[in-house]
Amino acid sequence: MNESQASAAGGRRVDEEWSLNAVWRLLWQRRWLVLAIAVEVFIITGAVTLLRTPLYEASARVLIERSMPKALEGQDVMPMAWNEYEIQRFYQTQYILVRDPEVLLRALDRDDYPLRADLMARFNNPEDAAEGVEPPDDKDIANWIRSGLKLEQIEYSAVVKVSFRDKDPDLAAKVVNAVVHAYQDYFVEEIGLAPRKRASEFVQESIETTSAELAQVERELAALSDEQQTALSTSETEMGRTRLQSLDENLTQAKARQAQAEARLNAYLSSVPRAIDEVRANPQIQRYREQISNLQREMAELEGKVGEDWPRLKELRAALLETRQNLSQMEQQLYDESLASAEAELAVARQEASRFHALYSNERQAANRQQSESIGVEGKRREYEQKEAQLNRLLARREEVSLASDLHEVLRRQVVIVGTAEAPESPAVPRTKLNLLLGAIFGGFLGIGAAFLAEALDNKVRGGQHLADLSGLPLLGSIPRLEGPSKPRLAFSKKAKRPAATPVMAQRNHDVEEAFRALRSALLLSQTEHPPKTLLVTSALPGEGKSTIAANLGRTLASFGAKVVLIDADLRHPRLHRVFKAPKDKGLTNVLATSRPVQEVIAETPFKGLDLIPGGPCPPDPGTLLDRGRIQELARELSEDHGYDYVIIDTPPVLVFADCFNIVPCVEGAIFVARAMATQKDAVREAMEGLRKVHARMLGVVLNGEVSEERGGSYYRYYHYRRGYYQKAAEAREKKQQSAAEEDEAGRSRASGA
């Protein structure tokens, strides 16, 4: 990977990209947390559900019609418009009435559904009576019933569902039935019959008052008629009304003719002469237009055939001009004549309308004078007629009210109990199956949320793909954690017993060996031109296993026939000499600080093809010894003069010392090591940022100490498949050796017997 590729890859962050694979890996890594929370929520939900007191719900259906019987005909003057708002308003009003304390008190007093005794038996506690606590009264019981009532309209119909919940199913059904029957009685008596009774009393009082007023008006009319003896006869009055009506009709017709004349004149004034009907219909105008059309057609036929100065063409143009002038003059003349005629017609219409208006005004004044003379008698007569008509209407209303004997049944049909409540067999709450299902779903979602929260709060590298996403570099390999010790170790555990031939790799640990073989293959393919010859292995902080990775990588490369040299450049804390039991009195420090030849400090290891240059004595200032030019010359000398195929340099951690930055430009590629469940994400980001600033040629990252339980998907299956494969092979070899030993023992027994 070149510098530009490393820099571009480094800009990628895991916090900015979420894919389905990333989510699956996160949930797989946190599966025990998700499962624990889901199971806990499920158990709590089940416990709460099972410990909750079961409540039984009894319900009845009531049909409530919106139309109401009328007490008086006057209620039809403003009919109700039943829109959606009014419908909901009506039913909300009925809901309030069902919960009204008066209705609930009626329910307690019913004989067909005796509630008072049952409820008093429930609420009367002997212990409370001994302590002096007063038992609940009817109002308290009504409030208790009201708090448990539930009313709802069924699918925008006229049917209302009335429900009540209680731990006693029989009591719940009894409460619902008592309430709906009490509401039906209240509706009939208080809402239906009571207004009709009040209306009947009001009608009777109105009849008596109107009869007295009618008698008084009759006496006054008789006295006024005797005094005045009306001067005008009825025939004269009718003749005056006929003349006034005739003048009114003539005046209306005159005004209509005046309006038509004004409209005609305005139409002439707002139009051009050729647009009015009189001009268009004139025969002479039509002949002129026909002549113009013929001249234009003949000119069109000659144009293009003859020149502009052709005599006939000139004659046609002159004739066309003259005809147009004649047409214009004739149109203007006809227009002026029509305009004058319209103005004269308007003047005549105005005079006629004015004359009829004067006649009508005079006749109206005369009629008013006649009417004023007889106003007293006529007014009193009209008052008498009005009082008489009012009395007749009231008598008819009283008859209607008295004949409505079946109103009680009519009102009962307004509120019909469709279905009475019955004692339920199963409780309404708790709904065990639904609660458990919701508890499982909610627990799952809560566990997933907790997993994401834990991931956001967890600042440690958990897996190989996680490390690759953090660093923006390809994952070269993941080294599994060794089973056994509590602290993750690969090869350098003091407690682990290793054979003399394999001091680096754990004994018979095929998983680790296979992981380093995969790391070697990825390393050889990391560059397109040729595999890197000089390598640098570093980490962000101490204790992440960079020295372990460097040592085991060198051993793996050497096992394939390559010649490898390890350089311990961690001069402050050298440790590779302990691994390979090499002397520590000479090493890289002697080469850099003196002119000592490098071949004198090279130490052999137990592995063929693998050599070591220890760190040597610890200098007072290691940073000054790790000069870029000297390290680059040393690497070149080892590769060219001493024939090493690979030079692997173990450097100090990036975030602790700056020594690594001096060595980075001297190598062909760098490997970054992090430890699973130990290295912090911020440390990885900060270390990668520092390496990018010095333009390090990063090859990739290696995860050390990966836990197999953290792996998910196919890699996890392949990992266990590989373990099973090697385990079966080892068992086959042991079985074969045991069989051979038994055959040898049997052969020796037969030989000794012979």
C-alpha cells in the first residue's frame, strides 16, 4: 500500500459508517447482554402479569337515537343540522348523563339489580369500623362506579358500549345492567316526559292569557267602530287600490323601456361604426364589402404575374381605395343616424317614466291619506285577528299534548338496551399472552438499545474488523488468545511449559500457528510489486504484544525457508533477548553507538533461518542513537551484504516514545498491532494520526489476543472447524502410535515366551 492509499484509507471512520454486517457483528459480540436484558424484562413482565389481580369486564350495548320528540311546533323553526361535530357533541352529552350522579344513585336503588347490599358488604370493613372510620355513603359508592365506567361509540353507529371492570364478574355485570336501565329511565322521565309536562302547563297558561287579551281587544274594537263609523266604503277603497296597482305597473314598464334605451345608447357609444347591427345589415354596406373582396381577389391574381406599374393593377388599386372611402363614409353616416335615433328614443322614455312617476306619487299620497283616516279601526281589527289566530294555535297545541298518551313508549324507543351484560368467563386484564409477547419484544429492543449504548461507551477494540475500521487499514491477521492462563499470552508466558524446540509458539497450538501463516500470506501479498523486505512492527501503547507478533512472524517466515533477522529497536525496554535466551551485553546499541560490526552482535536462535540482533545495553538517550540514516544503512547492509530476505524491526510504542517515527522512513512497510479488549479506540486513532503525519508506509493492522467468543459468522465457524480438524488429526496420530506400541509389546511377549 503506497502513501496516498494509506492516507485515503485513514480518513475512514467506523463511527461514520454502519452496515448490516457491522450491526450484526455488534449484536453478536453483545449477544449475552441483549439476551440477559431480554430475559430479565420477560421475567419481570411475566411476574407482574401473574401477580396482578385479574379484572373481569362486563359490557352492555345501548342504542341511542339522535332524534328527539318535540313538545311544541315552534321547535321546528330552526332544525338541527346533524354534522360530525353535532353528532359527537350529542354522544358526549349522553356519556356525561350516564356518569351523572343522579343516574348512578338511581342504579343503586333498583330492585331488579340490587347493588347497594353487595357494595356495602364489600366496602364495610369491620377493622375500619373498630377504628372509627365511617363507612362510605351512597355518593362515595356512586363515585366509585363512575371511575370504573367506560363508554365508547361502536364504529360511528348509534350503538354505545357501556363497560365496567371488577374482580367479581357477577358484580361487574350487575353494575352495568343497573346503570344502563337507570339511564333509560332517567332519559324517559327527565329528558322526555318532564319537558312535555312543562310544555303542557305553559300552553294552558298561554291560552288563559290570550283569551283575556282577545276579549279586551274585541270590546275596544266595538267601541271604536261605533264612534268613527268609517267614511269610506269598501268599493271606493278597492278602486283606489286598483288604480295604484295599475300606475305601479305602468311605471315599472316605463323604467324598463328607459333602461333598454340607455343600454342601446351606451352600446352605440362604446362600439365602432362597423360593429353595430344597423351598419352590418345595410344592403349598400354589404355591396361595398363585396366589391372590396372582388377587387382584392383580382389584385391577388395579378400580383406576381405582372409588374407594379401594370395599368390594370393600378386601376384596381385606385378602385379599391375609392370603394373603401365610400364604405367608411357610409358606415359613419349610418352610425350617426342610429346614434341620433337612440338618443331620441331615450329622451321619450325618460319623459314617459317621469310622467308615470308623478301620477303614482299623487295616487300613493291619496291612498295614504285615506288609510290614515281609518288606521284606528283597521289596526284594532288586525290585532283582534292576530289574537284570535294565536288562541287557535294554542288550543291545537293543547290538543296535541293531551293526545300523546303513547309518549312513554316513544321515548323508550329512543334508548334501547340492545344487549344486557353477562358475567364474563375470562378476565379482561391481565392479558397474559399479549403481555408476555410485548415483554419479549420490548426486552429485545431494550437489549439491542443497551448493546448499542454499551458499544458507544466501550472505548476498546473488540475485533479485527473493528480495528480495521478504526485504523482505515486492511486487516492482515487476527491472532487468537491462548486458552488456559487468565491473562492473554501467546508465547512468552513464564508459567507455560514449552518444549525446547519451540520457545516462541505454544506447544501444539495449531490455531496460533495457522493464524501466523495467514499473516505471512497477507504480508507477502500486501504490495503489488514485491513483498516488503524491511518491516516495522509497532503498537500504540505497551503490553499489546508487538514483540510477540514480531517474534512469531519471524519464526513463521523462517519456517518457509526464508532468512530472517529480528532487530530489537526498543532500546528502553528490550525483551527479545529473553525470548530466545540470547546474551544482552551486546546488540543494536553497540552498533549504533560505536563502530562495532553488525555481524558481531547477531545472535542465533533455536529456529533455522531466524537470527536476532538484541537491543544491547540500555543507553542514556536512546532517541539520539536511532538516527534515520544509520538505521537505513544498517537495514541495507543486512539485506545486501548478509543476505537476509527479511529484516523485522521491533520498535517502541508510538504514543509513549517518538523513536518509531525515526525508523519509519527506513522501512518498506509498517505493521500496527493492537490487543483485543485492551487497546482503546482513541489510542488507535491517535497512533494512526501520528504515523500518517510522518507518511508511514502502512501495510495493515494485526489484532492480538482475539477471543473466539467474539467472532461471529463464517469466520467463527471456520475457526472451530479448523480446531476440530487438527484435533481429529492429533487423535488419529495418537491412536496410531498407541496401536503400534501395543503391537510391539505383543511381539516382545511372544518372543520372550518362545
